[in-house]
Amino acid sequence: MAEVRFEHVTKRFGETIAVNDLNLTIPDKEFLVLVGPSGCGKSTALRLISGLEEPTSGKIYIGERLVNDVAPKDRDIAMVFQSYALYPHMSVHDNMAFGLSLRKTPKPEIQRRVREAARVLGIEELLKRKPRQLSGGQRQRVALGRAIVREPAAFLLDEPLSNLDAKLRVQTRAELSKLHQRLGTTFIYVTHDQVEAMTMATVIAVMNKGLLQQVGKPQDLYERPDNVFVAGFIGSPAMNFFDVTVRGGQDGVYLDAGTFQVPVPKEKAGILDKYLDKKIVFGIRPEDIHSPEYMAPGIIATSIRAKVDVTELMGNEFFLHMLSDDKSFLARVDARTPARPGQEIELVFNMGNMQAFDVETQKTMLS
Amino acid sequence: MSMVQKSSGTTHIFLRFFTSLRRLISRLPLHIILIGAALLWMTPTFGLLVSSFRPATAVGSTGWWTAFQTPFQFTLDNYSSVLSQNGMARSFINSLIITIPATILPILVAGFAAFAFAWMKFPGRNALFIFVVALLVVPIQVTLIPVLRLFTDVKLVGTFPGIWLAHTAYGLPLAIFLLRNFFGSLPKELLESAYLDGASNMRVFFRLILPLSVPALASLAIFQFLWVWNDLLVALVYLQSPSKAPMTLTINNLVSSYGTQWQLLTAAAFISMILPLIIFFALQRYFVEGITAGAVKG
Amino acid sequence: MSDHHRSTVWSRLFGRIQITWRGTGRRGRLSPWLWLLPAFAFVSVFLIYPVIATLRISFMNANSTAYVGINNYKYVFTNPAMQDALLNTILWLFLFTLLAVGLGLLFAVLSGRVRYEAVSKAIIFIPMAISFVAAAVIWKFMYAYRPGGFTQIGLVNEIATKVGLQPTAWLVQQRIPYTDVLLPTPFHANNFAIIIVGVWMWTGFAMVVLSAGLKGISTEVIEAARVDGANEWQIFRRIILPMLAPTIAVIATALVIQGLKTFDIVWVITSGNYGTDVVATFMYKEMFNYQDFGKAGALAVILLAVIIPIMLISIRRFRTQEETR
């Protein structure tokens, strides 16, 4: 119905390629989050869907319709801008009603929709006010309301939470998820914050430098990243990466990091056979590094020793910035762990969740 | 249902060509109007320029557009005679003598006052500021008679100092307005740290505020320069001696004499325009920024 | 006097900075007033005192030796020539402002859409740099008249004859060209001709300010409107224009005041003859040709009286805007 599809879409701005041969299908009713660092092309991709930018080459479909030459106003989409872009000279009610009044929707219908949307968003008392009299959070809801009343085939949201303070952001995240469930319409959401992506999305698409890196469910991206970039981008704090050499021994395959060695579990050892004596990128998440006293049960544990550089006590967890010779990495351990800067301590790697990537292609070897 | 089509290279190029052609045509009226307007705006001045290079007989008998057909009759006579006779050279110098002090002085005086308004606390500060700016309202006409009488009494009529003082005063409301807004926008911390370092107001003004305010000062200087250079009324009323007349006044006198002097008028007018035009082109950015800062922010 | 001594005297006189939050200190209480003194001296002598003096003069006779009550004002309002000048001035204010703002807006919008924006804006703005006198010379040439049958030297008449019409003395002619219609003052053809010169000069100013105002409208708001379904015209009428309203008000005020004060253009082009007088030129004549300072003073006061409410209205509108910001 309202599936959105990119087919070999490229967008150039002069010499720069903002979006590079993008092939992406966004199924109907999904909450897709386009995530990536600044300049990765996610906002451009969103604007291509909206029609505010035209692709240099390739085709874009909304539903079954090819919309390359269709004006934004005829694409049946609604957009929420990062700065909300409310019409400053109109009241909240008129802001929300504007799109409908342009399409000559009958007045009673406009009233009904505006009132309903205001109710859902909790802004009924604000209908007569002007944008400059509203707080940031309220303005954002008006921007959402403006999109909702249009009853579009898809909602496009461009970093709508970035101008809110931290607490409001957390609150609004939950509300957006609820809204999505309630409306049942496709949401296409752009952000640079992977936390937003992980918490709200049903499908995540990671982009970097104009290229699509990986598409999938949040948990899939977390557990089975396709490449180093996705592995390091998803999950906070980021995954630790080591340049290691694969070595074979009598007990099986192990990874030689120079200052420490870690054995590879049997299931993964087979894949790494081809890389004996070659360098690979070994990845392990901070949350998969435990202190021996407080490690989670049932993990495939491997001990290493390293020196504590900086400690950050986060209340419920302990972040240990570790140094092993010149290699630095981060461990998330139980808050009760006794560790002080300068100390050399023992840590345990959960090798069951290890990641391995080819050095040249940066792609995962474990799929 | 997916239709994966690879459009061939040539059809792709064709499509692109047609879309850009279509776009160009739909924007044609836009270009026509704008370019037409620009041409329309330039034509009068251009006509004057061409006329200024034509001999007296040609100017009086045929239109300037005919100058581009044979026989070509271009001459520099107009310029040379204007500069040597009719006191034009003298007028040019007079204009300079009048304008330069009348530009520098108001900036200084307004600068002092604007500094006080922006950064010093004293009773009635806001009310006084609004009052000064409200003086923008006063049309010069209202001040002419009393000031003329005053000048006559103190023998300042027909003197350069007299007109310097007058232009300074007339330029003050706008200057104080612009400078106070700009000074006020300078970061407070900068002045505070200078104060903590033991600087006096004088030092802060000359060493800190003025150097940081160059854009605003430049805008103001250009405004004031152009305004004084192009002024006719003030010169007409206060500066009645022909030997001290600026260009505007001299040209005005030339205009009143028809017929035989027209070709000189063209050159004279152009000479009077050159300096402002050069200044305008060179410092256009400041000029424009100054106006918009004053008007858009209110 | 040692350096140290000198600087303390200096700073005692001119004080140290009073940053607002510090409050007034003992030191340098005199100082703000010293800084303001030169400006206030100038302003009092050349602006404040003359207003009061002119007010007084307007109630006196020609050489200000005796009071004549409101005779000057009576004369001013009943004199037919003066009434003409008044009507002309009113025409100036409306037409001049309307045209300059309208064209300025048009050019600002159009320029914003082309790549040669800076050039086109500069060209339209140039006339502001030249003096009214030079502009008058330029346009006297444009409007120059030679009787029919002779070669034309003015561009306007040249075009007129090329399309088959008779040449007209644009600056003298009061009837509507090519008709026998003579509308009442101020709707004379030559008035329009001179107003066009004023518009030629000041449209650039309006355009520049409006252009800056346009650029102040965030593109995201326009894009939101586009996504909401507005076409270009709807965007202009319902989004851009309302958002531009404060800027338009500012320029319109500035132009109205300029129109009221117009002197130079009219003076140089026609000296106010042929029915083109405006209040300012009329006043000048009273002052210098007739040496009647009483009447001239009355005219000046009237001018001031008209301008003040205009300024007050715009200041108040500006204030209310700032408050709701």
C-alpha cells in the first residue's frame, strides 16, 4: 500500500555524492529509522522521499507510483522538520489546518481532524496560541499534529528530537513509538543518535558516506553487524576493536593481540581457518567484558590482564577504560568491582559474542 | 511487482535535456522581467554617460542612441571644459572639503554618545535614547530658518565650519541609533575583562570598541558620506557663497540655464557621480548591511 | 604631570565603565554625561532649539517682528497654490511609496531566484548612490522634448514617436498624454513623471531591505508549506507576505517620510513650476523668494505635525512586536 522504495537512487550535489546507489525497501506500517553520522546522506534520502530534492538518477516509488516527477504536495506524505518550521504568524490551530485548507477540505472536517490530533497529542489548550508563545516540546507536538491531520501514507521525521532537552527526549521517544502503533502508518525517521534508533525502530537502516551499510531489525544489527562501521556505530558505548593475528595451536584457533591472546570458540573457529597467520579485526562489546568476580553465568569466558587507565562509576555500572600496552579498550563491569586507576586487574571476555571482520573489506566473517 | 528497467544511455540524456529545457522555459518570464528591469534601470544613467562624450551640437540636436551610428562623434571636450571652467574643479574640491569632516565628526560625536547609551548606567537612559532617535522625525525644513538666523548672527553663514556643524548635527540621530545597537551587541565579557584589567573608559573606547566596530563604522561612514556629498538643500541654505559651493549646488545652477550649456551638464553630473559610485561599488557590502541592520531588526 | 597622575585625572573625569549590573559607583558619576555632552550640544542647537523657534516664528510676521496669531496657518491652508502643493505631496506619499515598495518587493523576490542576484540588485540599487541633482539631470534628458517633426533627443519621446505618437513635454504637460483630459490636481501627467524619477531612485532601497527580510524567512518553513500542499502563489500570499509584513511596514514608513520631505528632485527638475510644487519646495520659495519666514515656518510645522503621528504609529507597532517575540 504505502511501501516506499528506492531503486538505484543516487544524488549528487556538484562534486559530492550525498546518496550513492541506494536500494532500500521500506515496507508499509514499519517504523524505519535512517541512522548514521553527520553527512552520511540520511537527511538527503529523506528529502528525496519528500520530493524536496530530486534524484540525480534512479527511481523512487511510493506505493506503486513512481514519484520522481511528482511534486511534494502530491506525494501524500507529511514531514516533521528538525526545527519544526511552524508558521509563525498563524495560531496553532491554523498551523495544523493549513494543509487541509489548501486542499479545500470542508471546514467541519478540518475542525474534526485538528481537534482529534490535538487531543491525541495533548495540546488542546494551545490551539489559539502562536508558536512564539510555546515551549520547544509544545512546538514539536504542533509540528507532529500538523503532519497527523493530513492522514498521509507515510510520515517523514527529520531529527525531531534533537532540539529537546535530555529528559524530554526520553519521554517523547516513548510517545512517538506509541503514536506509531496507534496510527499504523509508515514512519520514516532520521537521526544520528543510535539510541533513538535502537529504541524506536522496527527496522533500522545504517548509512555512512552516502552508502547503505545494513538494514535490519535493531537486535539483528546489534548481534550480527555486517561490517565494522555498523558494529562500531550501533551500541553505546561502542564496540572495542583490536587488530589481531589469527594463529592456530594444538588447542584450536586463537587470536593474538600481541599483549594478550584469546581463544576462539569452536563454532567460529572453522570460519577463521582460512585466515591463519593473517590479520583480522576482532571486535568485542564493552558489555561482553566482565570482571571475574561478578561475571554473568553461562558465558564462554577468557581471562586477560590489563591496566586500568580511567574509571567512571555510573551508579549501576562501572566503566573501565583499560590499557593493554598501546591498546586501549572499554569494559562495562559490575559496579562492585574493585578497580582503581593504575591497577592491573584481570578481566573476562565473553567470546561467545565475539565479532570478526576482514581487514580490507571491513566486512564481517561470521554470517 | 518490480519493474527493473535500465534506461539506455541516449534516452536518459534526452530526458535530462528536455527537463532542463522545460525548466528554462517556465522560468523565462522571470528572467525577462528581471533583466528587463535591470536594463530599464541602467538606461537613463547610460544615456547620460554617452551624452557626456558627445559634442555640444550633437547633444542638442539628436538623441544619444544615435551616437552609435556613423559618423562617430565622441569627444572629451565636455569634461575638459567643465573641469577647467565653470568652477567645476573648484566645486569638486569644495565637495570634498565639506564632506570629509562632515563624515568624520558625526561618527566621533555619535560614537561617544552611543558608548554611553550602550554601556553606562544613568537615570533616564532609555527615555533619552528614544528621544534622540525620535529626532529622526524632524525634517530639515523645520530647522532651516532658526539655524540660518543663528548662523547669520555668529557669522557662520557661508563658511565651511558652519556647514560641518550642521551636517554633523543632522546625521547624529541615525548615527547614534546604529552605533548604539552595534556597541550593545558586543560581548559584555570583553568589556568586563578590560575593566578588571584596570582600563579606563577612554581606553576601552578607543582601543576596544572602535576597532571591533569597524563594520558598523564603515556603514555609517558610507551613509553619511553619500548623504552629505549628494546634499543640495543644506548647501543651498547655509552656504550661500559661490566660491564655496559643492558640486550639487553648481550643477543646480547650471541646470537653470537651458540650451547652450546642456552638454556641460552631462559631464558635470557624471563627475559628481563618480566618487559616490566608486565608493558604493567598493564598499557595497557595508552599505547594504548597514541599511538592513537598521531596518530589519528595527 | 606624571603619566600616572595624568591618567588618574583623565579617568576621574571620564570614569571607568559602569557595566549595568554593577550599579552606579561613586567614581565617574559625572562620566556618562560627559560622553553625551557633545552629541547633546549639537542636537540641542541644530534640532531641538530650531523646532521650538520655528514653532514660535510660525506665529509671527514675515521678518519675525510681530505676532500675527494663526494668520500664517490660515494663509497656508486657504492659498490655492499651497493647496495644490499639499495635494501634490499627498500624491507623492501614496504613489511613490506604493510603487517603490511594490517594485522593490517584486525585484527582491525575483532576484532571489536567479544566479545573477547580486548583479541585478546592484544595478537597481545604484541610483541611490547618486545625488538627486544628478538624477534630475539624467531624467531631464530622458524626458527632453522637441516639437513634432523635429528629431527627438529624449529617449522617452523617441520611443513615443517610433510607435507613432506625438512627442510630449512630459515635465510640463499636465493633461493625460494624448488625450484632452485634465484631471484635478494632483493627478497631472508631469507629477507622475517626476514621481517616476523618485521611484527609480528609491526602489533599490526598498528592494535591499525586503530582500534581507526575505532571506530571514527560514527555508524550512517554506518547505513545510510545500509539503503541506501549497503552490508557489499560495506560498507567497499566505506564508511569505504575512511574515514579511513587519519589514514592509518599516520601509513603507521610511518611504512615506522621504516622500513628505522630497525637495531636491522637484526643485532641480522643475523648480516646482507647472503645478508640481510640493510642500518642501513651496516652503523654500516662501523663505527665499518672498522672504516670508512666518509662512515658511508654518509650513515646516505642518510638515512636522504630519510626520510625527506616522513615526509614533510605527514605533508603537514595533514595540508590540518586540514584546510578543
